[in-house]
Amino acid sequence: MKMMIASDIHGSAHWCQKLLQRREAEGSPKLLLLGDILYHGPRNDLPDAYDPKAVLAMLNPLREQIFCVRGNCDTEVDQMVLKFPILADYALLYAADKLIYATHGHLYSPDAPPPLAAGSILLNGHTHVPAYVPGDAFTYINPGSVSIPKEGSCHSYIMLENDRLFWKDISTGKAYMEKVL
């Protein structure tokens, strides 16, 4: 399995374009978006090249390769213009015999986890901070933010390749962290 995982584009045409360039270079057949696609939200400054219409124009042609969960900044109005489903609160997927519970992070988080079987993975964005936190009950994973990174982190995404996760800098494409599922 090979898949790009990203979160928190927040309407930035500049960073969305860079993400899609990295996706092409990575040869990733699928893109999992963990929410907050078009709107920047009232707590964030406008990201570089804030242009939600340009972002939807870039993402809509890829609708068959994208799957997504809803972020706290995603609404029914956004679903009216995006050609792929964005309003599910979570998605379940399996990789390397692990259950991955993918969600944005505003409803379910490490502090308020969904009911998970031991050894599962909680994958979310929302905080804009990359993370890998193994625990007894579950492992918490966060790709960071495409457009508005926080706490000194870089603009980032994760590449999932079989049983390995690679956190990568969007600007350089270089991995800065690697973990096994």
C-alpha cells in the first residue's frame, strides 16, 4: 500500500500546489486528506496564496484518487463545490494488519479517543503539529499541516508505504522522521 496523507490545506493554493507536486513525484495513487481543505478558520491567519477556488480547481480533477474526512472548518457549502465526499467524521482503513482510525482531530483526539482496539492507530490533523506517540491502547499519528504549521514544524505530509510512515517536508520532499506501523 502506498498513500499520501495530509491535513489542513486551509485554502492555500500555493501549498496545495506544492503538495500535489510532491504527490506526483512520490507516485502516490491515493491521497487521504484529514480535513480543513478550503477555509482558513477564525483562529488562523490567512495562509500563503489563500484562494479556495483555486484549491478546489486543483483537487476536483483528482476526485477518484482522494478520500477525505471532515475538519472543523469544512461545511456543507464546501461539499457543494468539491466533487469528492468530505463530510464523514472518520474513515477506517487497514495497513500492515493495523486498524487506522482517520479523523480530523476536533471530535476525537488522544485526549478524547474513539473506542479503539488495542494496537490500533489514531490518525488525525487539526493541531498542525506532526506527531508519533506510541501508547498501550493505541498509537497517535499526525502529519502536521500543509499550509499553517505550528510549534516550529515545517509544511508537511506523511507517505505511507506498506508498513512504514515517512514524515516529509513539502518544500524539499526530504523525510525528517520514519516509523514502522
